[in-house]
Amino acid sequence: MDNKYRKLLKIPNDRLKTINEVLLAPDMAVMNAFLDVVAKYGTPEEINRKHRASRKMSNLFKLVEERNPAYIDDLNWLIEQRDRGAFISVADYRRKVLGDAAKKMKFKDKYAVTLEVSALQYFPWIRPMMERAIEEKSLVPGRFIAVRKMKESEADGDLPAIVAALDIIGASFVETLDTKGTDGSNPHLGGPATITGYFGGIGQPNEHALQWLDEFLYYYTNFGVQHVLNFNAGTILLGFMLYKLGVDIQFKISVYFGSDNPYHALWIMTMAKLFSRDDGTSPLIGFNWSNSINNETMELTAQFRKALDFEKVIRFEHHIVETWKSIVIQPYDRRAELVQIADHVANIAAKHEGGDPEIEPTLPHPSDILDYFREKKEVIESGDWEHLQRNFMEKVAAANHTARALTENGLSFIAARKLHK
């Protein structure tokens, strides 16, 4: 098509002027409501100070001591293991996989893939994972997601203990707030009989977008939670605006948002650019693709992600394996596709939501996405506690299998940075 038509897509400055008038109008109700929620927690500078104080290890230990003092021993043990160098180094891991060939191979560190596991639901699962990594000289992933009831995790001490543990090992951590659509926000959804209601959106209707903002700021200022999942176009915009105000939050777009083509990604990243700070940063640091996307979609998106100067800011998060039940048709395994793309598309996270497909059917309790929404008391009473821990350990094992595949192909990975140096 003639270039004169392409020029028609240019956004005139007067359009941006009109948008700014909406954002800055003193009588604009939606903007006033947004600012009122933020003001409950102080100015952006005060909010960030509260966050930094809550994220200090001494404060996290204090919160754990108040709620579950037995966890302190495990945290101190973890510090001791880290400090004595109990975990395999990246160089030694490569030698373990490749032998002497590792010395001659040039690994593509520029395209290092972050090893990610979901979901880390309970603090007591951390020590068994660490013990196995020490014993087997395997890897602890560099990124974890939690999808558990926040108030429950806050009350039993798991929340501050997990935040502390992952800071100790140098892994990033993403929480899922309770205002995620399963909190009764849509009164017309009641299970399979009303499943078509999901076509209209399960997420954060009406006033629930502001409740998400309020909840985020509560955990940001009181428990050091900086990075959460984002499910809804409205709360994504709220996250952009909050960051533009100066509050140093971060979020990742969830797979439940259903971003499944490059034009959807272009829409989101365009908004991210419009609300980016003067230093070029955005609170959007993770973009979790729909399970349906192919490598071409990531390649196409990578082109404009780079043009928008977001290549180092926005990580592509891609499911390599999924829970065996309740989410995708099995077997689902994208590891070979990851190896194909990981040598030329930067900043990808390989997300492991399930064990390997050949392992899952052999388990007494295959992984199930619906387990994320169960109460801890019910999990224990049902006898499924050990089963769910086994599911988690198989996800970590799957992440290690991905690391091996990457290494065998001269590709790099990012594991827990303070453990695997």
C-alpha cells in the first residue's frame, strides 16, 4: 500500500492534548476517585518510604515472628546455606550438563531465559526445594508466582516469610491480590451453569477496580509486596497512572487477561509508553501471553517492543508446561519452541505451571489450577497437603529440565541470582 495511507495512522498532537485534558480536569470523577484512593496512603514519596521500610529484612522478620515464629529458623538456615555457597554455580552447572565442552561453548547471555515457577503457595515448600537443589546440584528458579488468598497468607505468616526468603535468594516474586474476580465481584457468576457470564468479563467490574488499587497499596506499604498480577484493562490503566504519579509499583499481565496476538500487545505497550516515566521505565515488567500464542507472535511483538525501548523493561512470560487439569488440553509442552526462539528474542521467562506431561499422569494427585483457590485448612483436612507440595516440586523439576535443554543448545538461563553465581 502507498505510504500516504500509512501516514494516516499518525496521532495528531491535538488528540493527545484532549486526552491530557481528561486526565488533568479537576472535576473528572474517575480521576478524582483514583487520586482519593492513593491519598489514603499518603503522597507518592510517603508511600514509597513506607514500602522500603516494610521491605527491610528486619521488618519482614518482625512480621514473621509475630505470626509464625517457627519460620525464623528456616529463614536463618537459608541465609546460612546461601552464605556458605551450598548451591551449584552457573559454570559448574554447565560443566555438569556438558562436560568439558562447556569450556569452549559461548553461551548467549544476552538472551538469558528466566526460570519461573507458579504457584509458590506456602512457605513450608521452600526448604524442601532448597534441600533438593543442594543435594542434587540442581537449580532454584529465579522467579515465582503465588496465587493464594492474601488475607490467609498474611495471617499465617507465609506472606512476609516468602517475601523475605525470595529476597534472601535473589528471586523475583509476584503476588495475586484477592480482587481478582473470584471475590464475588461479578454477582451473576455461579459456576458452570452461568459460565457464559465469563464472556462479559469475570474481572473487576464497577467499583472493584479501585478496590484492587486500594488492596495493592495496602500490601505495598505494609508487607513490601511490589509486584502483582494484573487481569483487567481498567486495573492495568490504574497501574500505569499510579507509577506515573511516582509510586514504584510493578505488575505483570496475567495469562488470564488473554493476550493472544501482537496487536493486543501493541495496544497495551502503546499505553505503557504514553504513561512511561521520563527515564523510559514502566510498571509493566511482565507480559504473560495466552497459552495459544506461537513463536511468530513473540517475534513480531519483540520488534515493536524494542522500538518502544521496552526490550529490557517488559519481559515476555510464556507457559512451557501447564497444570494437568482445568486449564488446557494435555499434553501441553512448549519447551522445544522455547529453544527455537530463545537465541534471538531477549527477555523471556519460561513459566512452569505444571510438571512435565510424562510425569503428571503418574501422580496420585495431578496438578490442578483449581487447587490455587482452596483454603489451607481444607487442603490439610482433605489430606492433599503432601500432594500439592509434590506438585510444586515437579514444577521446579520441570524448570530444571528446561534449564538443561537451554544449556545443551548453548543458551542461557536466570536462576536465583544470590544462590547460583
